[in-house]
Amino acid sequence: MVSLNEIVSKFFAIGSVLDSLPFGPWIMRHQVKNFSEAMKPVVKIVDRHIKEHLVHCKEEDDVRDVADAIALAAIQTPADVKQQLGLTDDQIRFIAIDLFGGGFVTATDSFRWAINLLAAFPDVQERARRELAEVCGDHQLQLADRSNIPYNEAVLLEVFRFSSLVTLSLPHSTMEDTTLRGYFIPKGTTIFSNLFAHHYNPQYFPDPDSFKPDRFLTADGKLDADKAQLVIPFGVGKRRCVGENFARQELSLLIGRLLQQFEIRQDPSNPVNVYDTVPGLNRGPVQTPLIFKKIVL
Ligand code: HEM
């Protein structure tokens, strides 16, 4: 899994070239081949799961999760309708693979950004841990606690803003000729939304280069909902990330539980540089060895 993550990260690092140049896939053919090879085990795992879900859906008349819904769509959609829609079984299978792929590097890289930033800013880390101790006592952080930990939620928002991981979101295409702020954009133009530029716009986020979770808190220490909604790491509109809610919950729990159990420190001989990134379609976090000290209560 770790090496697959590396390959996928590297592939995303060249993704913008592939997306913006029609001949990109040809120039990058070796990377494309390596990526396809690396994805084979993932395709196998997804296939196995889809088969299990197909059996379940044929035997029981219920839908337990997304994979069941996909399997059911594959069974119930008549062959002629599928053909009419241009929907092949492979495409149905790749919807499941997209969910796997979409949530893989994004979540792990966001988590890596979070631990790098917490190591680089020990005061932030300590304050987040203190809040968790006050709210959770000796129980592990639960999703239900999230509304009572505004500082930790502000830290997560600031991690999303500061990292702006999916820098240019995903490419979209104009369906018709249009004009935006005086610029004519013909039908079929590839469009990227620059999420990074938005997250570093001082009009919305003063002193944008500083990591300051406090910017999301009101004077009385509550989460400022208006400022929170200016953070858009999952894009906006109809095609925004389908995994958003899951990713927000997953990362809030992962980071909180890690802070409850470990102190994260930098290695003084190899400090973290949060202003350096691995460039590409994703602004990947630079991997620096960190020290995790178990907290003994
Ligand atoms: C911190 C984690 C994540 C970030 C920052 C992120 C970010 C994004 C962004 C910026 C987009 C493009 C939205 C657009 O086109 O306007 C996107 C699309 C997508 N994401 Fe995520 N994502 C994350 C986690 C996940 C997870 C956990 C899943 C799956 C469970 C997922 C699945 C997808 C899929 C399938 C799309 C394509 C949606 C479509 O085109 O309709 N993502 N994501």
C-alpha cells in the first residue's frame, strides 16, 4: 500500500501535464504504463469486492453501501439501456475504482500535511491536545465530539487552506461558448479552478503565508461559520468532491486521535519545511522523518 501510494503520488505530480496537453499521455507514456501496472492489484481488489456485492444484491433485496448501489446498477440496468448510454460494465467498475482512487492520495497527503504542520507548530499542537483533553477526558475522540472542539476544527480548516492540496481542482470543460469577466471562452475549453490562489488571497485570508488556525475562530472562541465556508479544498458546485463529508470526518478523527495518543516532534537535525512542496497536480507534502512520542497518562 505504501509503495502504491508513492507511485500514485508521483503520477499525480505529472497529472497536470497529462491533462493540459493533448500529447501529454504520449510524452509521459512510461509513467502512464507504470501507473497502469501499479493499479492492477487495486483493480483486482475492487473486482473481488464488486463480485461479493453482486452476489449480495442478487440474494438480498437491500443496498448497504455505495458498492452495493454500483453492483445493483450493473445488474438492473438492461443491456440495451446500457448500450444507449454508452455505459459498459467496465465503466461501472471504474466508478468504484474512481472512489478508491479519489480518496486514496488525497486523504493520506492531507494527513501528512497535518502532521508536518503540527510538528512545525508545537504551540498549535499543544493547544489542540489540551482542548481534546478538556472535551473528551479519557475517551477516544468520537464524531459526536466534533461540535465541541472548535480549535481542532479550525486546525483542520487551516491545514486544508494552507496545503491547498488539489491546487487546481480537477479539469472541467465548457459545454458552450461563454464569457467570464470579459474573457471569451469557447466551447470545449479545458478549465481549471485555481483553489490555491483563492486560499492565498489576502482579501479572504489575511497574512495567507502564516499557519494560523485562530483565523477561523470568533472572539469568543467559537468556529466562525462564515470564514469556514471560504475554505474550498473539495471544489465547489455540482461536481465538487463526492468524498467531502467522509474525508472531513475521517481526517478530524484521525488527527484528533493521533494527538490524544502521541506528541509529534520534528527531528532537530532534519526540521520540517512546510513552505516546500512536491509540485504537481497535487501540492504534495515533503516527507520528513518525525518523532512520535507516546503520551503516557
Ligand atoms: C482531503 C481529501 C480530499 C480532497 C482534498 C479532495 C478534493 C477533490 C477535488 C478538489 C475534486 C474536484 C472537484 C471538482 O471537479 O470541482 C474532487 C473530486 C472527486 N473526489 Fe475528492 N477529495 C478528497 C477526498 C476524497 C475521498 C475520500 C473520495 C472517495 C471516497 C473522493 C472521491 C472523489 C471523486 C470520485 C471525485 C470526482 C467527482 C466528480 O467528478 O463528480 N475524494 N476531490
